[in-house]
Amino acid sequence: MKYVSNSQGHLENYRTQSINISFHTSEFAVFSSKIMDLTIAIVFIVAFFLSVVFLRRPKNLPPGYFGIPYIGSVQMLLKFRGKRPHIVLEEESKRLGNIFRWYLGNQMIVVLSGYDIIHEALVKKAETFSNRLLDPRNPLFSNEEGESGIVTGQYDQCWKELRRFTLQALRDFGVGKASIEEKIAVEIETATEYLEGSNGKPTSMNDLMQKVVANVIFGIIFCKRYEYDDPEFDKTRALTNIVVSGAGAVSPSTFMPKFLVKLVNRKDFDVTESRWQSVKKMRKYVFQQIEEHEATFDRDNIRDFVDIYIQTKTEGDESIRKFVTKGNMFRVIFDLFFAGSETTSTTLDWAFLFMTEFPEVQKKCQDEIDKVLGDKVIEYSDRTKLIYVNAVIMEIQRCAHLVPLNVAHGTSADTSLGGYNIPAKTMIIPSLYSVHMDTKYFSNPEKFDPDRFLDGQGNLLKNEALLPFSTGPRVCIGEPLARMELFLVFVYLIKRFNFAREDPNKPHTLESKHSRVTNIPLPYKLRATKRN
């Protein structure tokens, strides 16, 4: 009986355990079912998302990289680390072709490389490729609501009217004429005194060239000239330098959420914030100058660019008056400082660095100036007589790669280029660096060789692929002034001084600084000694 009783007990235990196991098995089945349902749902959502993305994506896009939503093409972003963007894009173009795509955030970017394809886009198809597609989070390219500029404005009637107004105003104030030569001559004399005072000691040309060129712009826009040791002058120049620091369109801070930029690249985030503050300070400075001009305006004594703005705003034709607003004038003035000041001073900085590294080129320039001009006062009209000097300036512009990735363009409509479809609102990056390194137009492009712009008889050769000021409707508005300043400052100072390395036995690198909108040389010093 005991045995039977024990067996019944075991049987009861077994039944109880079986029930428990069955219960747990049922729970697990329910749990597994839920996991399976969730997995199916996730797979369905991902599949749906991918199908929407790929089905909506236009056919026959340029080759390149896929982008992760809100982040972009991770492979490309990783390649930019520690490298100059224009070098990375040039390497990719050699692998993928002269038209390729990648993504920054959700924005598709198409890179154009080589003269032929860039000329086709910016000149032959200018109406479609001349827009701007610049994110408002980028302080260099953002406009306040209702503002429009020349560098940053959309390719519309407002932009066309503002550009026409600005070009006419610059001509009225002598750009390309003797009156501007007088302003430039004043700055050249000041620079000469500074270099003479250095007594051959190591000195930086960067700050000096910035002051020379900035004062010319201040004179045209505000009828103002700063002494070189004026602290206010340093403050205004510092604002411009901060704004052009950091990367241009090829930056995590463009088209990516702020919190992601902060995680991915804190340095880039901090630089962007600093640039924002500088733009605000520049706006405040320009508005203050405008208000001072309005208080002292005399229609019979037009002093500068701001006075022309005030006159046009009150007396101009309605077709232009509605576009000449205070906000627009800030953007135009801001663009003039960028296009006519920072870029020109940086080109001159490169020019004197090249002279220290290629003294034989410097000597040939000096010999031509002495032979052709002698002791006469140098004028801009003399540029046609100095053939070799012109070739040297052209080669400096080619090798400096001043704005290597141009200013980003945008497509205003669906279009095609090079056999590929390009959707509307695609960011277009025309690599001017690739143009100046295009072996089809420049043999041995890595070499600094002014003779490439001379024919066998010593005549100057024009090369359509030399695009230091870009091309098409968006060509740099500061080009006429920049050409005049480059020629006069370079020729005068080369005529008066010999420029040599700080250490004769230590060559300076011709590499450029990273993370700049413009391509500036790594800091250097030279010795300037007066010629006999």
C-alpha cells in the first residue's frame, strides 16, 4: 500500500510538473509569437522604407555612394578626416569618374571634376546649374529672412538686379579706373614703409596683405581708411577671418542635425557657433555704418557705396528700389568683403611665398619690370607690357587653388549632365582644383611653371581652363578689383624688395591649411630686403 501511495504521489507530482511545463511552454510560445510579429513588422517597415527610397530615386543617377538618412555617406565622411576636402574629392573622381554622387545628411551632392564637364554645367546649362542650395545652418551662406546677396542669393530676379546694381556702383567708384589706383597706391606705400621698417627681419605677409586689401574695400564701401595699428581694424578683420574658417559646404555642420554634428565632430560644431557670432557682429557693424551715413547723407556729395544705396533706395527706379533693402545691402557688403578682400589678400600671400621658393622666377619678374618700366610710376595700364609678370600671376592663381571647391551650386530643375540624370535641388560642387590640375589643359600640373602661359615667341597664352574666379553667371563679382590689386601690389613690391626664406636652407611647404573655405598657405615668415 505504501508503494502504491508513493506511486500515486509521484504521479501527482508528475502531473503537476507537466501542467507547469505546459503553462511555461504556452507562455514561451506567446512570447516567441510576439517576437516574431515584431521582427516581421521591423522587416516590413525597413523593406517598405527601402522600396520607397529606391522606387522614388530617379533612374540613371551618377555613380557613387548610398546615404544613411540624416547622416549621409559614412564612407565619404570618414575619408575627409584629417584631409583637405578637395584632395579627397579629386581622388574619388579618379576612381568613380568626372561626375559622382554622395550624401551629406539627406542631401544628395554631385561633384563635377575637370574643365569640360564644369564648363558644360556652369556655362552651357547655366540656367539650370546657377542656383544656390546652401543650408541656413551654415553661417557663411545663410541669409536672414528677407535677405538676399550676390554670392549666396538664389538665381532669380532679385539676384540679377542686385548684381547689376553692385557692378554699376563699383564702376562709379572707379573700379578699373585711375581713382581706385590712387587708393591702392596709398596702401602700397604704407606696406612699403612697413617692410622697410622690418630691416630684413622675419615678417608675415598674411596680416600685411589683409590690411592692404581690406582698406581698399573699406574706402569703396564706407569711405573709410584705418591706420594699420588701429585696434578697430584688427577687430573687423578678425570677424572676416573667423567667418571663413572651418569647412565650406563639405562639412558635417551642413545638412546634418545639430546634435549629430556635436557627437560626430565637436570641433566643427564649436567653429560653426563661433562663425555665427561673427556674422551677427558683422551685421551690427554694417548696420551702424549705414545709419551713420543716413544721418550725414548729401545727395550732391556721394561718398561711397553706402551713399549710392541710400540714393537708390529713395530716388531709384521701382524695378531696383524694391530689392535695395537694408538687409540685402548687408549681404552684398558681406559678399564684397569675401569676394574682394579675403580672397585677394590670400592670393597675394601665396604670391610672395612662391617668390621665396622660386627666386629665379622672382628675378625674371624684376628684370622685366626694370627693363620695360624703368623708374616710371607703375599704372594698371602697364599690365599689357609685362608679359612674363602676367604669366607668373596666372600661374600663382592656378597653383594657389584659392577656392578649390568653388561655392556650391544647386540645380533648379531636373536635368541631365554627362549622360546621367541630375534631379532638381541637387547640390553641385564644381571642383576648380580639378580644373587647374586637368592634364588635358595643363601638362605636368603639379609643377609651378609660369612658362606654360607663354608661347615660343614669348607672347602671353590664354588658357580657357584657368578659372580662379569661377565661370558662368556666378563668376566672382570682385574679379575686376582683384585683378587690379594683384597686379599693382605684386609689381610694386617685387620692384622694390627682394623676398627670401626666413631660413635659406629650409624650404617652406606649399601645402595649405585644413578646414578653410579659402585655401590659405600654412603660416610662414619671409625676409624682405630693399633692392638697390
